[in-house]
Amino acid sequence: MSERSTPGNGGRILVVDDDPTVAEVVTGYLERAGFSVEHAADGLDALRRAGERWPALVVLDLMLPGLDGLEVCRRLRAAGPVPVIMLTARGDEEERITGLEVGADDYVTKPFSPRELVLRVESVLRRGRAAAPAAARSVLRAGDLAVDPATRRASRAGVELALTLREFDLLAYFMARPGTAHSRDDLMRRVWGWDFGDLSTVTVHVRRLRAKIEDDPARPSLIQTVWGVGYRFEPEPTEETTA
């Protein structure tokens, strides 16, 4: 059985990149920020290392020899919850969206600022570890959906949902504010913690979340599109309400 990491000051980061220069620079910046870093030069090595000791977060290059980054991300997500930040080439929008669709939490385009990458890593981990605010410690319920911000568990009809870190945050944000219309800019700021970014990130995460909670994702009833604005969560009544 693999050893699950218990992050210390910064946590253990697995950097997966076949470019030794990029890997060295990224590793150096992350270590100076207080993280323990392990490097894998290809996808199979990354899966082996993750299986031996589960990381707190994975920085994953899309373009890898042999097993590419998308397949590595799919296999990691199938093995267990772990935040993934993908490194992509500038202009490869389709690949970036595909990366988000297979479960990446964030991406950084090459060439990138190592300091920006460190800030993204810290942001993702901070949201994953943050204690639920007092007002949100009670379980959120809507129909057969239940979200517990304190334990970071979500379920539908009693079956636990396999949500990524961002999907969980997005669902909890929606459920805590039923009936409110949110723009994608607002969701980017409130859920991702960014003042700017690619808004397609929000669109992809909403689509993935709909696939997991809607009866018919093509005709969503819970997360509704508000044309010209963004999205609105319209909860179904809970059993207690209908009783």
C-alpha cells in the first residue's frame, strides 16, 4: 500500500517534466518556498513515485515521452484525490481544456514565471487545507445532494461523489448561495482566488460538475446558465422541506 503524504510546512510536490532545465528551476523555487520536491522525468516514473508515496500536489507537463500528461492525470485521478497543476505550451487551448476535463485543477502556460507557479501551487493547497468558516461548518443540503465543508465530503443520494478540489469548492460555493446569479469573473475570484485568468477554466469545471450531479447534464436543472451573466444554483427541495 502506498504511503499517503502528510504535508509539513509546504507539503511534498511531485514535479513531472522531461526537460531537466525546467525541472531544476521549478524544483528550486518550490524548495525555497518550503516544499519538499520529488522529480519524475516521464509519466510511468511519475505514477510509480506517486504509488510509493502519494504527493500533496502534482506539477505535470502535458508533453511527456511515452505516457503523456493527460493519461498520467487520468490515472492519478482514478487512483485517488490529488491536486494537479498542468504545464502547457502557450496557444494550446484545446489541450488546456482537455487537461481540465480529465481532472486538472489549474494550468500554467510555458514560458512561465516560476514565482507565478509557486503562487498557484500555494493557492491550490491553501484552498484544499483551509478550515471551513464557522458559518459554513454545517452540512449543506439540496435535494439528495449533501456537502460537508468541514470534512470536504460530498454525496448524492448517499453515494460519495468523486470531486476534484476545485469541483468541491465550486459546488460548496453554489450550495451556500442558492438562487444567486454568479458571473464567471466572480466565480474565478471567489472559488479560485484569482483576480484574473482564463474564464474557460470556470466553464470546464461547471461542465464537469454538472456531469456528476445532474440527472441530465445536457439539460441541467441544478446549475443553470444565466445568459449574459453566468450561472445560478437552483436547489431541489430537501426531503424535510417536502415532507
